[in-house]
Amino acid sequence: MSYCLNPSCSQPENTIDAQVCQSCGISMLMNGRYRVLQALGQGGFGATYLARDEKLPGQPNCVIKQLRPNATAPHVMQMARELFEREAQTLGRIGNHPQVPRLLDYFEACQEFYLVQEYVSGATLQQEVKRNGPFTEAGVKQFLSEILPVVEYLHNTQVIHRDIKPANLIRRSHDKKLVMIDFGAVKNHVNSVVTNASEHTAFTSYAIGTPGFAPPEQMAMRPVFASDIYALGVTCVYLLTGKSPKDLRYDPSTGELMWRQQVQISDHFAGVLQKMLEVSVRHRYQNAPDVFRDLDLEPYLDSLAGSLNSVSNRAPAAALPRKAESTKEAGLSPLQRTAMAIRSRQQTNGRSESTSLQSGGAMHHQVLAARPSTGAGQQTGDSMGNNRTSGRTSGGRTGSSVGGRKEYVPVDGGDVVLSYSKGRRDFADLSLEKARMVKTDLSNATFHRANLRQANFTGSILVGADFGRACLARTSLRDTNLTKAYLSNADLEEADLRGADLRNAYLLNANLRGANLGGANLTGAKLSPEQLAMARTNWMTIRPDGKRSW
């Protein structure tokens, strides 16, 4: 069966091979090539149809979107035409992304406007939930790892989707990739005309998305990029609960969606969703990279890498300043740089684990034999006031002389842990770059001026440890206990301090540029407001005054 789209046709149904409509005589091939096969959706703006392009080999399917203005006055039609052409240009620009349908054609017929887009075969996320039930937390994180790069791409091209929801996200059949559809091109339409004695004034009415998914500012006709973040958050709640916003309660005093009791998810992920769903734009995540930075998406890196598709003319979004950024990284978006950092961390951890396995037996079960130092060392003072000369031994370990006594200094995480277990506390001035000391107790240890760049202390106890003037750039201090730790003048640039306990820590003059303090407890910590402003915080961060950041 094929269909005639002439609005005045009384009997639009025709045989599949009809050349002209048997009722009104209009050609059944729109724009000389598209045969309409069935209706896909109907709305106030017009309708969406599945069609077939009979001019191309194989006659591939496509989607025709119809814009039907509610008035036909000449000046109204002219305005509708201008809006339509502008939106077609926007769709043509963003259609370069493989997870956005391509714009194939656009034309005007019978005072109505039509867009022709690539047909995406597959099921929507709404259909998936109805068929298979709600997603798990891991499933929603997988979803975010795929869709956040697409949202970032749209925003970088200055496009606000305005109608992100499960029904507008299709999992493509042939590769299982998520594809975002319905970009509102047909929603910028002329709605009504007001006429007075002196002039004709056309008022445009912009569709504001789907109630419940659209945030307050969008409903008030003032959408911003963060409006898409809110809709994405509501989509996550739908995936977790299987309930649309209209089936959930709202706080009557704040307008906030009451969703938390409906799901069983981690507190960390709940905090991210809560910030995505902030009613206040100022307190909400402002863009996709902000959401991504606070999510723990490392297990979903493969799907993320597959979603980081871009076009050559894509403008990179703003990123935090760095001391040095390679030419290769300069053109990457924040999501791509973060993904590269995760990949680098995985590789670093893998190398560290491999090193520990190779040297584990000798490292953990016997005392290393003493070897004489070769080469000049650097003279420093230890905590006891003794002079210490350190240098590199021929065996690759750092040798030192304290009060004339030979001493052997650790050079990796395993050595540090072993030495600490034997009573050593002084690890100052050592080079421990990329060392792995996960979930260990190193309380009151001294790492003064040590090079700990990209080291991994995740989950460790570092109460009262001395990191004064140490390099901790990009070091993982996640979930560590740094109570009363001394970090004055330490370099913590881009360090991961999420969930760290920093109560009463001394951080004055430390470099916190780009450090992630999401969920960290800074109660009683010594640092300036300017330092805190340089770091990344979230609503779970407890400031030095004991209050939450938001």
C-alpha cells in the first residue's frame, strides 16, 4: 500500500505501484522520487512517514518529515519557509555524525514542507524497556557512555536537541549503536497570526519538547545546553524505573522529580543523576563533559571509544588549562581526552601489576642484599637531622648513606610497602612515578619532595602522611584517608581525590588545578577559596566549613 499526502485528498490509500493517486490525481512520487509507504508518527507540527526512494538503486527506505503551518497567509508562509530552510541547513550540518540520521533532501509541495532523512532500523529505548524491563545501573552507565559523546557533538555545533527521551533514541539493528533522532527541525513552525489595522505580525511558536522530560527553563521558551542534560537525566530515570515522568511524583515546593526511592543504585551514581536533574540551571551540569568527568565509566571504555566519532570540522569544547598539552590532544574534545586518560591509566596499572608480579617473590619475601652506590647523589636532610646522600645503584635501586651506614631505598610501590612493614617511614625525595600502593596502610609516612606522578594510592590509609612539595600530578588518591595529611606546596594538578577523607589536612599553597574533589570531605582542611575554585567539586563535596558545595 502507498499513500497520497495531498492534504485535501479524501481517499489517500493507493496500490503499491500506483503512479498517480486514484482519488485526487496527484503523483504518488513526492518530489518525483519518494513513495510514502506508511505513517510513523503524528503530531501538532504534521507527521512522519516511512518512504522509499525509487530513484536510487535498490530503492532504499527513508523517513519523510512533514511540516504543516497552521496558517497560509503569504507572510506566514514566507516565515515558515525561512525557518524550514534554516533548520534543514542545521540538520545537514549535524548529520555528519554516524549516530545522527543524515539529511537526504528537503522540498516544498502543496504549501507544506518536507525533510527527507536516513531511515534507522531498530527499536527505541522506550520499546526496549517495555519489552525487557528496566535497565540496571551498569546498563544505564553503558547508555551514557554511548550517548554523552553524541550530545557533546551536538552542543559543539551549537544545536540544542530539546527533545531527548527514550522514544527518540533508537538502537540501530545492524551494529547496536544508539542513534538520536527527531531534532526538532519540524518544531520551529508558525503557529498563529495576529492582525491589526496597521500591519500583519507573525508569531512563531517553538515546540518545547516533551512535558516531564523538558526542564523549567525550556518550558519557558529559554532552552540552553544544560536543558538537554536534564532531559538525559530524566531518560536515565525512565531506564532505571520503567516509569515516565508523569507517573512519578514531584516535590510541590521545589518542583524536583521524586525518583530516588524508585531505584537501587550506588550513592555515587545517584549523586550524578541528582545533579543532572537539578531544577536550577545554575546548579545543574552545564554540558556533557561535566557529566562524564563525574561518572565512573572505566568499565565501559570500549563502548565509549566506539561512540567518540567526530568530523574533521568539529570545534573542540573548552577544557581545563594544562601546563603542557600535546599537539595531538589539542584538537580533541573533553570526552576524548578523558577517554585517553582512562586508557592511559589502564595501561599504567597493567604495567605496574606486571612489574609487581615479575619481582614479587624477591620483593616480598627476602631482604634485598646491600650494594654499593655508583655515582654522585643529592645531599639532603632527613627527619632526624642526619645528612643523607642518595644515588642510583648499579642494580637499579636507590642507595643511600645515613650516618655512614648503607641503606637501600625503595623505587616502586612494592618496595615501599615492604619497607614500611619493616618499620621504615622516610621515603622523601624518591622517584616513585606510577608506583602502585593500592589499599595499603602508610600512615605517617614521609613522601616530602617525592615524585609520585600518576601513582596509585586508591583506598589507602595515609593519615598524617607528609606530602609537602611532592609531585602528585594525576595521582589516584581516590577514597584514601588523608586525615591530617601535610600537602603544603604539593602539586596535585588533575589528581583524583574523589571520596577522599581530607579532614584537617594542610593544603595551603598546593596546586589543585583540575583536581577532582567530587565527594571529598574537606572539613577543617587548610586551603584558600582560590585553591578550591581551581579544583573540580560536586554537590557531594564537603567544604572546609563542613557544608556541602551545593
